[in-house]
Amino acid sequence: MLKWVQSGLSAVAGTAEPVYGPEAIHAITDSLAPGQNPYADVEKADLEWRDLSFTNVETQVFYLTLATGHVCFVQIILSNLAGIHTTSQFTCRIYHPDKPEESIWTSTHLNDYKISDDRVSFAADDLSVTLSEDLSTYTIKSDVNEKSIVDIKISRVAPGFKIGKDGVTKYGTDAEHPWGTMRHIFWPRASVSGSLVANGVALPDISGTAMFVMALQGMKPQHCAARWNFANFQGPTISAVMMEFTTPPSYGSKVVNIGCVVKGDKILAATVENTAEHTKTLQDSENDWPAPTEVKFEWKGTSPDTATPLDAVIAAPIPNLVERVDVMAEIPAFVKKIVAGVAGTKPYIYQYSNPADIKVTFGADVLEESGSLYNEATFIS
């Protein structure tokens, strides 16, 4: 979700769109036939960088949930403004609620980025993100910022997934010729090894679980969505991921929610009949956004193999706010002048990391597990 923060001018420039109505949004969840299981395997082509020549933001994010209690992510961002200017950025979050000396946030411009000939690996000065030939392991090395030095391997444990044939939601009055797109590809459960250094302090142990998502917003992000909810739960054996966005009123305030629940190395279900609720909120006195203080995430779906029904629920208070990101504070002054003319745009991202319990009902089986919930609530317009 932090692609919004560092995506440059393309993330915020432009005027408000006309009201096209709900017929101009073709959600990937609506492309499924009645009763069709939404799960589809991730193939090599899904992991390729598109590096489009028009306004877009493309990202890879690796979320880490470590046995030490650290919650981290590393992210590569590639953004293009109207085919005129492309920038790349590396962001790193290393966080522990009780160890401020081992907690850090860095965002660093990348120089001379390159995409491999097979388009699945990425490099820049002092950074490389390499996908193995068998498509099962990413190796990420970065010393672009001395405050956050990264040398890790992310190895897929459960299969990757996408919704529908390509994971793409389309924007435009003609679905065959869309003027914008949204795409998400996931590894819902992986393992992590290697080393992380925060402020010169090497984390003693980075064993744990990881989640990977590759995303593409093929238009101005504030035209893609007005709000976002994101959840990443990682437990000893269960992982659950949810990504929800609500389109602006120009596209009928359409809610699109996709997710997955994993047990060990098996996908129990990829899901689209999901809900993300802020069951308790607290009005932010600085911007009037209703920041959540308690949440409820629910996944509903069926097994891709046996059509066994699944219902999974996390209902938890989220008292630990990692950071409230004022997106406008992260962008250059000249961009703010452009944004000032876009009515109602005041983007904030609320990031949380808290313990939580998940209850999974899978056919006749009931599975319960305690784990770590990282979630984000993003308000844009």
C-alpha cells in the first residue's frame, strides 16, 4: 500500500474524473462465472515487470513476520508519469514495538534501474531482486541506504495465487479496451532467511514467515481507489491475506475484495466473498478520517480441489499503530500545488501491527490459531 507514498507525481497529479458510473468498472471478481472457484495458479508471466509507458505505479512488496516479534517489509516501486518520466524507489520498514533501536523506516531513490531480459528480476545501483529459475525464491540485496541493509531470501511455501485468469480489474466503458487497470499477484505464505541491519544493529534472528504481493495500478492511483483495506495474518501454520479497495464515486464506489487462506503448504481457498470492517473507530482530529481501533476481517470461499466451504474470521482490537503516514507530507511542494486543485484528496495511511486470533471453519473442521496481524487502512478521497 505504501506505493501511494513514493509513487511521485503520477500518484497525485490530475484533476477529478467525470462520473462514469458502475458500468465503467469491470472487477476481476465480477468476471467469474456463478459458482466458479476464483483460484488460479501464478505463472512466470504473472511475475514479470510490465514497465508500462504510460501513467502507472508498479510494486513488489515482501512482508516479513519474524519469530523475534519484528514486523518488516521491503518494497520496490516503479512509477511512470504520462510516459515522460519514470522513477524507482526502495522502501524498508523494520519494526519492533519494544525495540526502537531496531525500528526504522527508509525510502531511497534508485539509480539506473534495470529489468532482466526475462523481466522477472530487477536491479539498480546497490540493489538486486532476483527470482530463481524455478520461480520459488526471491533473493533481495540492498545497501542503497546505510540505515537499512537487506540481504534476504524469500522462499515460497504455499502456491502463489491470483483471482481469475489474470488478476486484473479494468476501468473504462469498454472492457476490451480499458483506459486503466488494477492487478494483484500473491505468494500468501513463504519463509525468510538471511540478514537485516537497522541503524547499524543486525537483527539477531530473521527466521519467520513472509508474504509477497506484486501489484500494478495502471492509471493515476487516486482514480483507481478512494479507500483501501489490507490484512496480512501469519500464524504458526495458517496464513490469511486480504486486499480490498473501494473505487471513487466516479466508478460507482465499487468494493472489490480478494483474499486467500492457507494451511501449511496448501491453499484452503482463494476468496472473493470477503468483508473488511472497522468495528470501532476514532476520529482523527487532524484530518477527520475515522481511524480504526478494532477490525473484523472475514474470508468466504471454497477449496479449489474439493469445493469444501471455508469461513475464516479475525476480530481484534488494533491498539498498536505503527505509523500514520501523511502522504501529502511525503511529496514535493510543487506536487502539492497541483493536488490543491483536486477536491477531497487528502490521503493518509494507517499502519497497524498487533497480535490476533483467527478461526477457520473448513467443512466440518474448525481451526484456531494465534498469530500476528499487520493491517493497513488507507483513506484517499
